[in-house]
Amino acid sequence: MRERRILICYADTGGGHQTAAEAVRDALEELDARDKIDNPECAKTTIFVETVVEETNAVNALFVGFYNYLLRHHQDWMKYYTAFIETFKPNETYFGYLMCKPYLQTVYERMKPSVVVSVHPMVNHYMDRARYDAGRQKTTKLVIVLTDPNGNLWSGWACKRADLLIAPNDLACNQLIKMGIDASRIKTIGMPIEPEFVQPPEIPRERFLTELGFDPSKPTILLSGGWAGGGPLTDIYETLKEVKREIQVIVLCGNNKVLRDRMRRHTTGSPIPTVVMGYKDSLSDIFAAGDLLVTKAGGLTTYEAVARRLPMAINLLTEPMPQEMGTVDILIGAGLAKPVHRNEDIIAIVENLEIESDRQNRPLPSEHSLNRVDAVYDIARAILDIDAGSN
């Protein structure tokens, strides 16, 4: 019996790519378990999830570290980082590949994947070259799952020798075609959102808020700095004190311990009931308990909020990264988010916020696949299907 060996690759730039990798893994494991019930003789499936960019060499690790530094401290400088990558394309140069080749060859030799799934634009071209050099172009399929849900794509997504590119919507699909990808290699499915965001929360809203010491009848504002814990959280928090209605706030500081400690000191004695959190595995429960998410325009975070039907206020006080600006336009245009250009904008947004007791049943707009919140299962099925096709 042939074994299915699926390698999911990402780089640790921000938290969205890891979240996407884990979402695809979880959906694959769930579908594999269902398949085994229907057919106990079906192929065994082994799934690996690996960071590959920063593991290849010290230079790439430096790029990853610098990216996360900018994300946390100078997000408005990200446009310069993007311009550098798009101009010099270090992820596509032969010299850059030679620096990565020894490590990537060991990855192919050790894991012998039948499918490589990339959820990061800096991974695709090197993994493709390495499979050819390893003589695995016929035995290993390359699938790229895009995580930027708009037309402002990194050029690194457009790997012409990939066997399948999975686009989150029509905008990304059209841009891939403009970048030279054959339309027959593209499937437009949706964003790879963790399955738990389309399932009922493990802890119901009232219990979740009560355990935090909150009043479930009051609006709960989620103030997020993203995975890196960046952005002007203290400024927005101070402005929330001017809101006339009674509110309570959960501050999500991601993996930024310095920010978490600072926000805890800053909110001590605040007139607003406040809980400060670091990174939490229960983000889907937090989103189900909140009434408004104030966030930057990260693709995965915002689409997780869409899955929870959680209204958003998009932080535009700090200039969004180039690949995020299209997401801002989509969400605001669909009525799923409101922009925060000035601190004062959050006051009217919160004071006019309508609390929905049963918002999970609210239909989502179909434009640009916004209603495909369970798309990760179709993504996983497409991966399993292309694996079967390589048999």
C-alpha cells in the first residue's frame, strides 16, 4: 500500500502563515480520518509541518527576523522591505538557491514527500528547484496555497512549475494569471481558515466572559496587535475611554511579551474593565465572545473574524503592508469592517455598534468568496486528490 507523505512548508514571518499551515494540516487529518472510516484499506497518510526558510541558512534567518522586527516596531516601513524583495527577488535567484540547496536536499531525502504544500511566497521557488535536483519532479507534487486574499500579491506566489495553485478568490486568481500562471493550474477555493472557526465555540460566550470577570450584557471590544503585537494599542485604548456607553476590553498582545507587560501596567486602575492576554490557542472562542475586533488587516486574522461574523474596525493609523491594502478594500466594501484613520474614529464605531445575539447565522456576502469560510476542507481535498493523481 502506498503511503501519502505530505509536507506543509511555511516561514515564521508573522503568525498568519503558521496558522494557515496548521489549518491545512488539521483539515487533512480530519478528512483522512473520515476516509479511513469509509475505506479502512486506504493509503496511510503522514503529514509534516516545517518552517524551511529560516532553517536553510543564517542569511534567510536574518531576513525572517528583520521582517518580524519591522512588523512589531515599524510596520510603516514594510513597504520598503516589500519593494526590496520585489526588486531583487532573493527567493528566485540561483545564488540564493545554492545557499539553501544542501538543507532542502536533506528535507527531500528525509521526508520523501509525495506532495509539498507551500503557504508562503518565499518558499515556493526553492522547494520547486530542490525537488527537480532531487529527481522527484515526477513523484512529488507541488501545491501552493495563497494566503493573501486580494490582487496585491507577492510575485513569489507565481511559481510556474507548481502543479496546483489554490487562490482564495477571483482577485488573486486573476493576478496569478497576469503573472504568467496557466489558468488550468489554478483552483479558486477560499482562505485556509482553521476549522474551529466554523464550529461552535468550545466555551459559550456568556461563560467565557463570566470567567474573565466580565458582564456578558456589555459590549466586548477585542483590541488586537496581531501575532507580533504591534501597532498603536495604547493610543486606541486611551481613546476608548471617551466612549459614552459602558464597554469592556480584551487586549490581545500576540507573542509580544514586552507589549503584554506594558499594557497590563497601562490598564491597571482603568475605568474600563480590561483583560490583557498574550498568544492564546482559544482565539476562536475569544472571537465568538467579542462584539468588535479592532485589528490590523492581516489576511488570516480578518478572515477568521469573518468566519465568526465578528464586526471589525481596521486600524489604518499605521500604514498597512502593501499585500494587506486590498484586503482592507474588500472588507470595508462588503460592510464587514469600518476604517480607523484617526483615533477618534473608534468612538463613533463603538457607540453605534449593534450587538447581535445570534450573529453566527447571519449570511455572508458571496463576493470574492467571503462566504467560503469552510474552504480549508476543499483545499485539503484538492491536496489529497492531486496526491492520488500522482500514484
